[in-house]
Amino acid sequence: MTATLAPVRSGASAVETRAPVSTYPSFTSYVRARQPVLLRAARSLTSNPCDAEDLLQTALTKTYVAWDRIEDHRALDGYVRRALLNTRTSQWRKRKVDEFVCDDLPEPQAVPVADPAEEQALHDAMWRAVMKLPARQRAMVVLRYYEDLSEAQTAEVLGVSVGTVKSAVSRALRKLREDPELRPTDV
């Protein structure tokens, strides 16, 4: 990373300070293009949107530092996702847990919270159902709903027409709705 000297006015005298200048314009364009997707990945690792932003910023900083050592820039998403996961794991290991004694028990929550085990089971069942789809339909569903691309963007990525994407996704969603593993069970 190069630095330039820039005069900064502080009171009546000029003080020279070092201001960093980006030497990787490709990094800047990568971040602008992929930030929403990477932020979703960071959000899935934390319970707080602000923590997700901090996590992404840390992972992108690590990526920037290693930018010239990354050989395959087509695999940047994987590199950043690994940095997200490693950073989050380090944060989790370093977390400080404080216990405070109190006289009164906290009030019970008024809103029922979904069982994380049930949510994970549903998530796993959904992925198994998606994996049962034919490869072309699976690709379209993943691009449309997991990568959050528009129908036009999905068509462009796969080299097909928008109508083909619409009809294939419609058929795929119908198959997912009919999957017995995804049907709610009455208790």
C-alpha cells in the first residue's frame, strides 16, 4: 500500500500527515459489486446486523492485505467467506462471558421464539429438496432465491431467455411445494 503526504490544516499551521491511497482499483470494484451478497453471508454468522457489518469489514481488510497474493480472483467470494468464518470463529473463542448475580429473575419473554433445532431441520430439508431438482432448475432456483439475482440476471448468467427462467423456476417451486419432506406436520 502506498501513502502520500497531504497537508492538513490544524489551527493556523499546516501539518503533514500520511493518507492511504488505494493501489488496488480492482478490489474497490469487487467490494462494490459483491458487498450485498457478502453482507448476507456475514449476517448469517452473527445475531446482530451491526456485528455483521464489522465482521465483513474485518474480512475485507484481511482480503485487501492479501490481495496481491490471491492468485485466482475468480474465487474471491470463497476467500472472503473463509475470512468471515475464520474471523467469526476467532471472535467466538475470544469472547468474554460475564455473569452477574441479581436478586430477581428476569421477566419471561412474551413472544415465543422459534426452536433453532427446528429451524435447522427445516433448512436442511429445504437443501435436500433443492438438491433433488434437476441441475438446470436447481441452478436457476439458487441464482434467483439464494444469490438474489433478478430473472434477467439469472437468464444472462445461464445463457437462456427470461421466459425459460420463469417457467423453469415455476416448475421447480411446484416440485418443492409437493416435496413430502417440506410439508408441515400437524402435532
